[in-house]
Amino acid sequence: MSSSAPELLVAGSVALDTRDGPFGSLKEELGGSAVYFALAASLITPVRVVAPVGHDGLAMVTKALASGNIDTSFVQVVDAPTYRWRAHQRGDHTVDLGSSDSIYDHWEPIVPSGFEGWAFVGSMRPDRQAQLMKLLAGARLLSADAMLSYVHSRPPEAKDVLGRSTWFFCNQDEVAALGGQDGEEFRRRWWLDGLVLKAGAAGVTAYTPDGSVHVPALKNHVAIDTTGAGDAVAGGMLARWITTGAERSGLLDALVCGVACASLAIESIGVRGIATATPKLLHERMAEVVECLRRES
């Protein structure tokens, strides 16, 4: 990262997932918004991680985030079970079957003092998400993600997170649950600098005051496990944008990188795809996304 580029930070969850789908059944599989985001972003630039983990998940997350580009000094070991999430994958749609999130009752988040870089607050229990948005209020770009089950169960806190965001990442179901319909109308209503609408196999669309930008998903790679795709999009997009000058003209290129990271993430089970990816492989996948864009234009 150049000396003039802002720092990049992700605050989110470390999860042990129990899921089933076309890939079979998984139990206690490492996941979480902070993990997927950090692995994607670290292919491009250094990233700091803020997250809670129990003693039962520490070894796994330490191994997964061992890259020299990932700073885990703000990953806090909490005397509580690591966050658990249960889900079923149906096509490219994930059905949330519930979670065990008592770790958030015991975690008091700590962030770097005076942080002024770019921050992404990934999906987690919205009361802790909102607390982190306040702690990171000095960030130059403050973005967040939504999780449908938490939007339904804790709407006031979820809307508080949205109201504190400058950029927001979500899907159409989450837009609807937050009272919106059209992406651009939703962006304007909440005074967002940008809204990134994730649509699975239909790709990603970003809405800004300059208009909308769409990047299609790659269809020529098998989607085995779609969990974490949205966090990989955010990690790849923000990391690419921050390292290429963060100009408005660079948004399309940043989205291309985000879609490429998602493609790498979903072609293997769990975090294996994005964890074993290389900058060279990412560059090649970005070229495929650019070619896909050219064919669709």
C-alpha cells in the first residue's frame, strides 16, 4: 500500500458454520464476514481485522489469517463459544437456519485509536454492528453489510447501522426488509454515497450520485459454495479501489475485482477457494470479468 493510501479495516464475525447444500454437509466449518473479507482484501493490500473468537475457533482462524497482509492484533479471544451459523444452500440462494451468537454478549469491541482509513463493518448482531459504527465514526469511508435474519429480528439496530453508513452492501431481500424497493431510491432515501446491490448469479450493481454501474457474475466457473461471496465482493472491491486512488472513475474496475474475488471464493467449499487464491490468479479472473463485461456491452 502506498503511504498516501488510507488503511483498510474490517470488523465482523468469525464463525463456525454448519451447512448443507449441493456440496454435501459441513459441520464447524470456518467462515464469518471478517474472514471472507480479509482473505479477499489481502490479495491486494494489507487489512486489519477486528472480530471476536472463542477458544474453540482460535486455532482455525489463526491458521486461515496467517498471511503477512492480515493484521489480527485486534482479533479478541473471548471466553464464550465462537459464533455458530446454520444454513442450507439452494442454488445460489442461502437459507438462514439460525445462529448461536452469545459471544456478542461477552465481547467489548476494541478498534485502533483514531482510525481514519476505510472501514467495512460486516454482518454480525446489529447491536454490536451499531457499536462498531460509532467507534469507527472517524473513518474516511464507513461501509456496512446487512444480514436478513438480523434485519427481521432487530430492525431498529439494523436501521441504525444503515443510517451511519456512507456505503452499504446488501441484496434485494434486505433492501425490501429495510423498507426499500428500487436501489437508487433506497440510496437517496438513506443519503448513501454508494449502495452495492448483490444479486448472486445476476452479478453486482453499484448505485452512486453518478448513476449505476453493473458487473455480471462469471458463469463459466462452477459455483460450489456461495457462502461468503458478498463479503469477498466487498473485500475485493474496497481493497482494489483504495489502492488505485479511490477516484469515481475507478469504481467499475473495483467492482470487477470484487466480482472476481467472489468467483474465487465460491468455486470451493468454505474459505478454501479464497484462502488459496494468489494475486496472479485474481488478475487472471479479473481479465475474465472484463471480457464478460465487453461481451454484454
